[in-house]
Amino acid sequence: MIVKTNACALHGIDAFIVSVEVDASKGLGTFMAGLPDNAVKESRSRIEPALKNSGFFYPGKKITINLAPADIKKEGTSYDLAIALGILSASGQIDRQDFSDCIIIGELSLDGSILPVSGALSICIEARNRGYKSIILPSDNIQEASVVEGIDVYGFSVLSDLCLFLDDKETTEPIKPTISERTQDEFKNLLDFADVKGQENVKRAIEIAAAGGHNALMIGSPGSGKTMLAKRIPGILPSMTLDEALESTKIHSVAGKLGSNRGLLQERPFRSPHHTISDVALVGGGTYPQPGEISLAHNGVLFLDELPEFKRSVLEVMRQPLEDRIVTISRARLSVDYPASIMLVAAMNPCPCGYYNHPKKECTCIPGAVRKYLSRISGPLLDRIDIHVEVVPVPINDLSAMKKGESSAEVRKRVIFAREIQLKRFAGQDNLYCNAQIASNQLDSYCRLDEQGSRMLSNAMEKLSLSARAYDRIRKVARTIADLDNSTDIQNHHLAEAIQYRSLDRETWGV
């Protein structure tokens, strides 16, 4: 007897349907076809004791299992539940034989428990888009899957309860929690800009970066507050749109980083990898390609502290994702795309000793050390960083005398105001939410300069020897400054401020 159930496989952050065909006939042994990997082949070792410990038995017949389409490799343990139900139905241990209207995913434990799997949100979206009426999955995956409207989500923690439900001996209602908005109480738990004394010019640069989603680099001596400022950026960022939240949640779900009973991500990701990270861990990869830190920070912030200490190869692999906002991982059998639209925030010392251009302490580096230190960051990578800002230490006497600075809540209001202007401007444009994402062929439409502004920027290009990419990025930053000023057009003072955020293009840095 042949029984067909439906499971799902992942390709990047998207999913595709896998038909699980189970045939029970005369003979002995279990045979599996459809390019299963070792984890799938080992499913019998999990399913057999799971059935016995749930009050069923593994049939003494020839069990043939086919995973279709048979020409695509199947990976992971999420097929356990679909296979187990196929075996129970084919051997007559449960009454239900028609599974054509539902998707079934889940890993089985030896005691019959149903364990969570990665990518439940992506699978649920694909099931809904393909017209399936329901999805059956582990209880721990309910929250992330149930944010998808138009499909019934059923969660179970043990196999025996699921079988009672399928035989109509037990009633279970589908779970449909509401999507909650990020509350002000959540922002209170974040670090506050009010704790940062002084550094008004740096706060202004960070506010511009947050308002337009621009990449930013802070250069300053040790203890000047670079890391302190960077860690407070999440508190001024606006909540994600629903589309952004869905895409970010899919990435974390596929990577297994979402955690149990966690629904849609509300806060923008903030990732801060150590400088010893490998290029694969940063951009993604592996035998079975997984998203890296740059994709886990999608729609959020990737903070790289001590930027020159990262391996050169690690920094260079970021160039293409920063430009295209997507990571492509190619292997012999497949190519996977992961979104990587991030706001890169980096911090670095100006030289090996850390005191070049310090107002009070003398730099002890040998001649040429500053140039050599800064050359660890390539010109093409610096070109992709919109804002360079110097962080000068605040004198100790001023630290004790100064009042608390402006709170993150106040800064966030201005950032949200600017972002709302951008969302209205880009209405109808797919995957375009902020000024940093404006394509080169859209600059003349969104970042138009008048004659005087064009001359000012041309002069800056010549004096600073800027590249065409820097030219484009200055215009984007100027557009954001104008949005913060609630100005329809880019004024000269907006452009002048954007130009001065190119510290590392100046001769004073010796590069």
C-alpha cells in the first residue's frame, strides 16, 4: 500500500515541497530513494524506537521510501515526522490515508517527542503560497510559523498526540497569535545615548547613518567612546516594516538562531562578531550553505570593532555584499542567495599605538606606521562606507561637569520622521526602504543637485580624489540630511555636511 505525505526542504531562505512516498509490501528491510543525506538515511534509527515508545510498532515488511523530486539532495532531520506518519498509515496503524492538503515537518526523538526544526517560517510561507490548507509541525515552532496568515498551523510535542488528532480522536485548534508591535518598554532595556557625554558631532553622524541606513566608520583613540556609541545604535533605529521583519525572521529561522517559542523579530538585528572570525562565518557558507553574520544582520546593524584587526580576506569578501546587498554562495551542485542589506558600523584606532591626532597624548608610532596601519583597510572597502567620523576623547574634567546628553528616545523620533519620509518616497519600490539602498540609476530622481551643489561636489571630488562610488554615496548622505531637515530639495549646507564625513579621504590621515 502506498501513502503520500508532504514535507518541505530549504534552499537558502526559501522552501520547496518534497513529496514523501511510503510503500509497505511483502518482504523485509527499509529502502530509501531520492538523494537523502546521512541525516535522512538515519531516520529509521530514530523512527523505529519512536514508534515503539509511542504505542505503535515498526512493521515487519519491506518499506520503500521515496523523496520526490528525486534529483534534488535532501538534507536534515525535518522529514522524520512525514516519514513516520507515512509508515503508520501504510501499515494501517492510523486511519488517515489522505495527507494531500497539509505539510508535515519535524524531527523525532527516540521517546516519541517531536523536536523543532530550522526554517519553519519559510516552510509555512511556501505551504500557504502553494495552496495547502494546514501545516503540522513541532510545538516549539508554532510561534514563528503562525504569523503567516491563510494557513492553519497545528503544533504537537509528542507523536501519540498527533496520531490521536489525525484519527479524529482528539480535537486541536490551530494557533493564530497576533503580531505584536515593539513597545516603548522594550526600548527602555536598550542602552541610552543620554549616558554618552559630549561627542555631539559623532552623535550627529550616527543619527544621520541611522536615518538613512548608511554605513559608518568611527576613528578614534582607545577610550574615546567608539564602542559605547555603537552599542547604543539599536535604541534609535525604527521598528522594521512587516516585510523586513518577515525576511529577517526567515534568515534567523533557517540558521536555527530564532529559539523556541519566538515569533516574528520585532527589533532590528545587532551583530558584533569578534575580529578572529573567518570569512565563511562572516558571509556564510559551509558544506550545507548557511547564512553568516552579514545575513543575520540583514535589516539591522553589523558592528565590526577594531576593524584593521580583521583578516584582510575577511574584509575583502564583504565588498560585494555591501554593494549588492545580497550574498551568493556557490557550490558544485547548487547556488544559494542570502539577503544582506545591512548598516555596517565599524570602529578603529587611527594607528597601532592609538594616539595619532590625539589632542594631548603623543603618538609613538614609527614613521610610516600610520599609513601601513590604515592600509589594512582597502580603498574599495572604504569607498563603500558612507560616513567617516573622528571620535576625539572628552577631557576628564568635562566628563564630570557635563550634564546628561540627549536621550535615545528623542533621537529616535527624528530618525523615524526621516524614515517615514523615505518610505513614502519609495512607495511601490520593492526592497527599497531607505536612502542607502538607492541604486545608481535612481540617484538623479531622488538625489538631484542644483548647479551650485554640482559645482561644490565636483570641487570636492578633485581636491579629495574621490571615486565615482564616493560621489554617489555623498549624494545619498546629503539626501538623508535633507530628510532630517524636512527639506524637499538637497541644499548646499546639506551637501557640505555630507562631504565633510569623508575623513579618511583627506591627506591629513596620510592615506
